[in-house]
Amino acid sequence: MHPSVWREFWVIVTIVAGGLLLGLILGRPFLGAAAGLILYIGANLRQLHLLHRWLLNRRRGEEVPEAEGLWGDVFKEIRKLVRQSGQREDRLTGMIERFQSAAAVMPDAVVIMAQHGEIEWANSAARRLLGIHFPRDAGMRLSNLLRDPDFTRYYQGGDYSEPFEMPSPSNLDVTLQVQVIPFGASQKLILARDVTRVVQLEQMRRTFVANASHELRTPLTVLSGYLETLHGMEAELPESLRQHFATMHEQATRMQRLVNDLLTLSRLETAPRTREEPVDVPALLAGLREQAELLSAGNHAITLEAQPDLSLLGSRDELHSAFSNLVNNAVRHTAKGGAIRLRWVADREGAKFSVEDTGEGIAPEHIPHLTERFYRVDTARSRASGGTGLGLSIVKHVLLRHDAELRIASELGQGSVFTCVFPGSRVIRAEIPARATPA
């Protein structure tokens, strides 16, 4: 037991004993003991009253009361806690002031949202980029100031894993990248950055690639035509020239494939979405399987499993481009005697098209980069197989235009599985007419 408690215990014993002794002298011992207890209780009630009054008035700066004995120890501990609390509050206040000072001079807009969606604080850049004036707009709901319907859906959706791009409410020529970061008790930090220059550079890059690819197509067509003509005159050419013409024809064909892929990718990046219609995916995959068997020349076992009643809302040409890239890659990167399995099935996520092969597989460090333009796991092997390095980039962009995603699972020496996952909103289940039964 703490020494202060022991001391208080002996104080009680002394008071009761003194009261009892005084009562014996007066002939009323119990009355004397009761009087001593009443005095002790009264003294404690007074200290309790002082503590209560301090608690009610402590925000006015009133000091913790003084006392002796056990109450003195209690008040001493309270003073210590108050001092520590004040020091922590000073540190927090200093941190907040430093944060606000740093955020105030940031070129990016910073807005702190309260628990129920009201604006709690904003820096000066928020006025320029988002049209939010602090402290004038403090306490207002963000939806009353930023009326972009796409941003409202993004903010209320709750999925902030990716930033959102929108025109600035203050200047429609400025493009903002907005990131929402939840923190604390349902609070949110909103960061908005001016990415107009980046967007313009990206648009310039797309335009350049599209124009350059388009301009290259005509001279390549002419060059390939002349090479085809010379190829028919091989019998009249020396052996050394025949080899050169074969190499030139091969490289011209490869260049044409590269230009075509660049044009396809450019169109997917810049063109608006085409009119969507129900696509008979099982029929599409049946045609792709036949093409794969021609490309394979009988060197692979290619199987197709497709639900016949499962169609998809989208662009048939774009889906054909994406699916054919995946199937052709599987054929090119699977050794002779290997197996390739195509599957088109529905599940709780929606619909899935997967291409599974028994090829050489891909190391884990390469998988996140496979959809990047011109990324190759093995440059020499990819070129030898006829790939342009743009196939999976085309797949990614087609899937983005169909609200889908690409999942890749692979292990070195064990093959790979490429899966296109389409949302249920795009899945169409056709009714299969029942076969007539013979009479």
C-alpha cells in the first residue's frame, strides 16, 4: 500500500482515538468518536469541493488547489498531469502551425475535410486551383463548391486508390489531378495538382506517334511492293543478293506490323469509344482458335472452352484485337508439344477470358511491366518470334475501354495465365433455343 494511504489511515485512527478519549472524559465515548469522524469527513468534503470547483473553472486558468496529506498528493499528481498535457498541447499546436505554414506555401492545393464533409482548412493554392477561399468557406460542404458530377461520384464512391483528373473550377484550361487521402476519424485530406503541362505533353506524344506512324505507312507499302516484285525475280539474281532480299523483306514486314500496332494503340488512346453492341464472344474465340492453329502449324494442342450463352457488350474489332494478341503471344512463347487452353466463363465477378499456356513462364519482377510499351522480358527472343512489344499495351487499353482489367499469373518453367476480367454490367446472357426432339 502507498505510504500516503498508510498515513491517511493513521490520521483516521488518531482522530477516532482522540474523539473516543474525549468522550470517555465526558462520559459519552461513542459520541466523541462520531464527532471525530464527522470532522474528518467534513475536511474531505471541503477538499472534494475545491477539486470540483477547479474542474469546472480549469479552462479559465485557475490553479490546482493546495492541500495536505492524501489530498495534497492527489493535487500534486493532477498538477503534473496538467503540466504534461500543456506541454503536449504546445507541441501539437506547434506541429499544426508548422504544417499549416508549410502547406500554405505549397503550389498544390491542400484541403482538410472534417468528419461530416465540411471544409476545415485550406491553403492559398486551393483558392487558385479549386476556387475554395479560406476562411470564408470554412464549414461549407465540398459538394456545394465543386459541382463537377464526375468528381462528386469519385468523392462519394470511396475508392481513392487512383487519382482523379478534372478541369479546374477556376480555369477550365487547367487540368487538375486530385487525390483524396482518408485519415483520422472519417476525415479526409484533398490534394490537387496542376498537371496541365503533363497532359499537353502526353497529347503531343500521342499526336506525334499517330502522325509518324501514318506517314511511315505509305513508304513502307511502296518498299514492300518493290521487295515483293524483286522476290519474284529471285531466279535471275545471284545467291548473295537473294539472302539480302530475304532479310529486307522480313524486316519490312516486321516494320509494317510495328506501324500497324502503333496506329492501333494511338487510336485506342485518342479516339472516343465506338458504338457498343452485343459481341458473340464464343464465335469470336472459335475463329481465333482456327487462326492460332494455323500459326502453330500443328505444334501445339489448342483447346477452347466457352459458355455458348455468354456474350459481351462492347466493340467486336477491339475485343478481337486484344484477344488475338493474347492468343498469338501464347503460341509464340510456348515450345513445340506444349498446350494452350482458351476459356470464356462467367462467375461472381462477371465474365472472364483466359489464355493458359505451358510455355517458359515469366519471372515475378517482369510481370508489373508487361503492359508497358516496348517492354520485353527477352529482347532477342521476342524479336525472333515476330513480336513488336506493343501487344499487351493494346490489350490493356482495350480492356480499359471496356471497364475490364488484365490479371497475369506466371511462374518460370510452369507457363502463364493471362485473364481478362469483365464486369457483370457488360455481360449478356443469350437464350439458347431448345433442340427439337424427334417425334
